[in-house]
Amino acid sequence: MSKSIIKAAGLFKSYKMGATSVDVLRGLELTIKKGEFVAIIGSSGSGKSTLLHILGSLDRPDSGDVFFDDENLNGFSSRRLNKFRNKEVGFVFQFYHLLDELDVLENVYLPSMVSRSIIGWFGFKTQARQRAAGLLERFGLADRLTHKPYQLSGGERQRVAIARALMNEPQVLLADEPTGNLDWQTGNDILNVFTELNKAGQTIIMVTHDQRIAQKAGRVITLVDGRITD
Amino acid sequence: MYKIILAFRYLLKRRISYFALFAVALCVFVVLVVMTVLSSLTADFKEKTHRITGDCVISSRSLAGFPYYEDFLKTLEKQDIVEAVSPVIKSYAIVKTPQNEQTLKIVGIDPCSHNRTTGFSDFLYYKNFTPLEKVADFNSDGKKTLTGYPDAGSIFTPASDTNMPAVIAGIAVMFDRNSGGKYNAPISLPTTEITITSFPITAKGTLERAGTSVVASKTFVLGNVVQTGCSADWENIYLSFNDAQNLCGLAGEPKRANAIHIKFSKGVDINKGCAKIDSLWREFAGQNKDLAYSNLFKNVSVQNWRDYNRTTIAVAETQQALMIIVFAMIGVITVFIVFVVFYMIVCHKSRDIGILKSVGASNGDLMAVFMVFAFLTGLLGSAIGSLAGWRFLVHINQIEGWLFRHFNFQLWDRTIYAIGDIPNKIDLSVLAIIILSAIAACLLGAFIPSRQAAKTDAVKTLQVNRL
């Protein structure tokens, strides 16, 4: 049996909405094993995205712990959390979230630049460009390297976003409604990319509200009222 | 590296950042042009005032002057710190020319020693005189042998065939100026008789020969005119030391002078030199306190050239101070403009901030992106402003000339102000200060928005539905 890579224990999270406080996560327990492709489904407002952000350390729980490779993220310093987001996880968002000022290739190797100083970057630039170009070629975007994000279709942008998420070879890919802004066919293509990545050993946690999409994953977790029901 | 790339792209691809660039460029342009012109005018005025005065002046506040100046001159000449000294008579007189009659300052000088002390001959308008240094060398055996101060300078010997001694008038005393700022001085000096009528003052401070004839009058011929760019141009008339001493009643025993101008040797700090001269004077006055008319010593003070010309320099320095205040306000406006523009950019780029945080950028990194952006804005804005300012200054006189020809507009009315061409030489150290200040203003203006960028919640910016 493979080892767990992410473990959430007793996660609580609430948001203030005006005068009232909305409890989003209520003592959530979750374990993700290395190499799993997990889909988290739930209705709108069930806390799926919040959970994903907490697992990727973009957000912090009010209480509870997230363990990554048996290390508690609560004990990480800001610096280590930045490194964690840079090296260990890769985010894919519904709206792609590419930087318009950078071209496709630069967007992909952005995580590699973030983790290096100017001098370090000059020593690594060629290697980074090669890896980014390789990823883009793998996703059928070899002829789009110098294009700007706004010159691409939605599906192409999402593939660029996936390439960027994979740039630093993260252990876990966190995808927040990755097909939510795409038509069925394009969305299906993206899911096929995920399936291939998972077959190659990539751990993927995908949030979606669509049951059909979730079925592509190896395991489906349903989130209801801030807790996992199955 | 991404910080520089992103900052550079934000600068070039966000149109709103052009406003910040334009604001910085405009401020640098204005400050550079105004600083260059006004500072050069002020510096030029001070430099000329310094040259025409010498480094240090021992002067009496009384027209009665002070006695035993010749003895003190010998003391001064022995000092290593002193390169040259010049005794001067200063008073007021009614000066009658063929055109008019006016009250002017009469300044009695020994041309050789005064030229050594102040570079007086450099300011003479007509250059067809025997070089003063040559006369000085001819009359002296070396650096400090100007004993007796002979009235030997050829400048008071008129070129025209006349037995009358010559005087040198301030150029504005004799000639008007045209709208281009040039004096209407003829090519060769006209033969002009000038009558000087003064009021001789005794050592007791009273008018000589009271009750009978109380004035001394002498007619001279115009030997040259002096153009200094300072008040001397319209206030002064120079004559030989002996003539002035006689006209002012200071020639009787003990002979008196109104001032001694001093030039220090090279490398001597003016303030320290003046302090040394002050101490020597006090010692001299103390040693001679029992001599006749030593009471006149109490009117004597030792000042550096700046303090001696305080009344005129203060005006220029006040203008400079006002200019600095105005520029400080311009700086504050620049900071505010940069702040507003950066605040808008940070709000507009909040999604980028979230993206960068999601790939591991720290708060410090994000702040650095916008601070580098601000630095580039300051640098590029300064470069544009400096270049525009430089081109404008190169052509400023032609521009003013064109405006005058077509719209009768002049920055300074040349018939009133003693200004020729508008100075346009950029002081590189001033330019460096302006550029650094512009960059600092950009960094200051961008600091709060950059901090706000660093503190932005990534989750809020990346999500449409937060839950």
C-alpha cells in the first residue's frame, strides 16, 4: 500500500460574511495517497476550493492540521511555505490565471524563476527553457511558445497553466475546477491530460462540481456541509 | 529575475504607467531647466561679486575712513596667506556727464594692486589699454613689493590727447542697453568729460572747510567703462586712489582709506583667512590705540566677500531658497502622482499578485516587483526629462529670441536686468541629484502600494466564488 502524501486532520474554517460567520469546513478529515487521482465534489459553497487552498497552503485553517509527507504545514515558516508552494505543489485554476505580460514559455518557466536569484537564474535559464518547451510540446503547444496568453484559446491556456504547474515537478497537482470554463470536448482533453499524468505517477487532487468529470478520477470524495461523507 | 522582467513589462505595457513616467519626466525637465538657469545666474552673480571684491575686506562703516592703513598694508604683505592687497577709497559724489548728473559711488583704487586683488581689468569693456599685470610687474620687484602703491596704472591715463586724468565708469552709468541686453557702447571710446563733485570729510567726521566751500570738484575724461554684471555697473565710478583720496578729504595727515581688499594665496580657506586677518587687525588696532584719530578704528570690521556683499547676495540667496521650496513641493506632487498611479496598478494587477503567490513568490518578492517598477519609472522618466531638458537648454536662447521676435516676450527684460544670454550649462552634479531625487520620489510614492501588494490575500484574488 502506497504512503499517504497529504493528510488533513480536524480542519475547521469559517468566513465572515457581513455580520454573520459561515462555517465552511467543520472538522474535515482526509488522506491522499501518493499517486492517487482524487476528485473532490460538492455543491457550490460546500468548501471544495477552500479545502484545496488549505491543502496547497494558500490559505490557513482556523484549526486543524495539514500534513505533507508527515510534516505539519502549521509548523512551516512563511519562507518554507513559499518554497512548499513553489516546489511541492502545482496549482491549476478554473480561469487559468496566466500572466498577460509574459509569453507562453515565460509563463511556464515562471515557477523556476521564482525559486532562483538573478545569478542562479542565468545559470539555469537554458535548462528551464528546455524543460518548459518540452512540457509545452508534450501538451501540443510547441508552436505557441512566443504567443501571449490572450492569443490562445481556453483549452490552450489551461494546458499552459498545467505545464506551469508541472514545471518544478511538484509531488501534488491541485486543480480547482480545471474544466469549469471549457466546453465539453476541451474539458475532456484536459481530463485526458490529467489521466496521463496520473498514469505516470503524478498525484492529482481535483475539485469539481460535475459528477461526470469526477468519474475520471480514481477516487471521488464528496464534500457536504464541510465534511466528507463517504 | 522575474521581478525585473515583470516590472519592465508593467512599465511598457500598462498605459497608466505612462502617466507616472510623464509626471516624472515633466518634473525632472522643469527642475533641470529652472535649476540650471537660476542657479547659473546666481552662481555667476556670486562669482563676479567675489572676483570684483576679493576674498576679504577690511572696511570702515564711516566715510571718514581709518588712518594708518599703509602700516597695516605692510603687515598684511608679510603674511603667507595674503597674495595681494589693495587700499580703496569709497564715498559718494555728484557725477556730471554731458548727458546727465547723478549721485554715484566713487571708488578710488590703485589699478595695479587692485587688479592683483580683484582681477579688475577682466571687467574693462575696452581692452585697448596697457595690460595691468605688465605695469604691476614693471613697478614691482616681486610678489610682495608693492610698497607705496604708485598711481602708475595706465588705465587712468586717457588715450586721447588731453592733460586730464581719466576715470572708469560703470557701463550702465554711460550707456543704455538695447532689448537684446547689449549696451549701446560705441566701438571706440568717445572723449567724454566727467566732473566729480564730492564732500571732503575730515578725520573728525565733519565736512572740510565748513562754512566756506564745502565741496571738492575735479574734471576727468572717460578712460574706460567697466562691465561686471553686478551693481558696480550702474553705481560706481572708479578713479585713481590719490585723486579719490584728495576729493574725499582723506589725504591729510594721517592719510586715510575706507577699505582694504585682500586676496588670499591659493588653498587658503576664506573663513580661516578672514579670522586670521581679523586677529591681525585687532592686534594692530590695539598697538596703535594711542595714536591720533585711532578712535576711527572702532568703525572698522573684517568680513569675507560674501558678508561684505550681504545686501545684494541675500536677494539671490532668497530666490534660491524659494526655488528649493517650490521644487520640494514639485517633489511632493510627484510622490503623490506616483502613489495614485501605483495604487491603481496594484488594484488592477491583484490577480497577478495571487498567481505569483501561488507559485511561491514571497511578500517581499511581490513588494520588490513594484519597487523595481517604481525604480524603472524614476530612471526612465528622469532620462526622458533630462534629455528633453538638455535639448531645451541647448536652444533656450534661440527659443527666447524667437519668442521675442514674434511675440515680444522676454524672460528678463534686458533693458532692466544685467543679463546677457540665458545660461544653459548643465551642472552634472546637479543633474545627478535631480535624477536621484526623482528615483527616490518614485520609490517613496510606490512604497505604500507595494506594501499593499505584498499583503494582498492570494485566495481573494484568484477565486470568483470564495467558498
